[in-house]
Amino acid sequence: MHNTSRILLPLDTDTADKALALATAVQSEVAGFKVGLELINSAGFDVFDRLAKLSRNFSPLEEGAGEVGPNIFYDCKYHDIPNTVGGAARAAGRRGLWMFNIHASGGSAMLKAAVAGAEEGAAAAGHKKPLVIAVTVLTSIDQSTLTEIGVTGRTVEAQVIALAKLAQDAGCDGVVASAHEIAAIRSACGPDFKLVIPGIRPAGSDIGDQKRVMTPAEAVHAGADYLVIGRPISAAPRPHRRRPPDQCRNWTYPAVGIMPARYRAVGSR
């Protein structure tokens, strides 16, 4: 793993072999891998063990990272009654993963159950507790969608901040939000609250089903801890050999060490 990168690459494939091939191609250039529902439901939980073998020779991203695949973010998005989520979090903690997420909209009791479950599971297996990150408002949701699902009288940003504060009060380590809310979350939750930011697209690229997007440079300068960048990398032809376009050559943030090279930056934060 690239020790200064903050890019988490989603392994959104339908087979373990495809995921391992992608991970192998970029493992020295990204911070870690996001394993989501498509891969888990296609390949099963053994994929965690296979990915862990790629990363055993690399240092954890930060103090407190798990020992088994220290750079694996399990994008499970747990959202159920507290007892069920607590049990699932215990199981995740026993795996020695670095990070997993839950939906903040499940409420404080569910969030607290997840944090407690992660601690219990990790302790029982002799691992360090994984980071528990709460999803605020999906980056595919805009104001009209928020109204459609019954959240009225509150902007997207206000909803994100309310859920971020709820998650922090429940003991979560950070949140998933769009880059547009970074400054507001930092103001409300402080500098140590982890911000995992999806919806990242380079200038001029297809945003797909995302609604609240930002470029990598903008997001890191806003204060993101980790950027989740998937399709612009995984869908790129021969991603590890692309040259950076002129628009990316003046970036000055070292944590954007990523493949393809179009996202690279040098200098200091």
C-alpha cells in the first residue's frame, strides 16, 4: 500500500479473481480497498483472506488498524434493529478488518450497538477495534430525493450534519459524506473525526449516478481523510499506465498518491 495515499479503491466486481487482479495492479499506489455488497455476495467472505495476503508486508494506514488486511474497508452499510447490528458488528470485529460502516439514520441505539459490538468482537479475537464509520446521506441523493423519502424542511447539508453529530455522540469514529459537507462537518465535529468521501470525479469525467460530486483536488484541499474513487480508476484502460493530464500537474497534496497517474500530487498539505 502507498503509505501517503488516502485513496480507497472499491473492488466492485462479481468475482474474487477480478477483484484480486485489480487489487494487485494498483496495490502499491492506493491506501486500501473497499469491499462492498456486490463482491461479498458474489465471492463470499473468503475474499477478505485472499486480499489480506496482498497487504501483509505493508504498514497499517494508522494506529488502530486491524491486523488482518489492515487496509480493508468493509462497505456493508449495516442498518437494522440494534440487536441485529450489534451482532453483525461483533462478527466484523472478529475478522480483524480495518474499517466498516453503518447507516447513521438507524438511530443512536443502533449506532451504539455497532460500536460496542465491534469492540467486543475485536477483543474476543485479539484484534484492535475496527473503525466504525456512519453513512450520513448517500452521494446519489440530492434535495429532491431527500424530499421524496420524507425528509422535509431540512437541506441535504443540514441532514448530513445532524447525522454526523448523532454518530459522533454515539461513539463512531467518523462518517461517510460528500465533499460538499466537509467544512460543515469539521466545524460541527472537530478535526479528528474521520471523513470518508465518495462521489469523487476528475474534472470533465462522467459522474454516473452520483449527484453531489467534487474533484479529488478539491476534496483533499477541503479536508477529506479518505477518498473513495472507483469507476474513474477501475474503468480506465490500463489504469496503471495512464499519463496525468495538464489539469492535475499543479496539485500540492501528497495524500493523493493514486493510480492512474492523472490523480498524482506532490508537495505538502
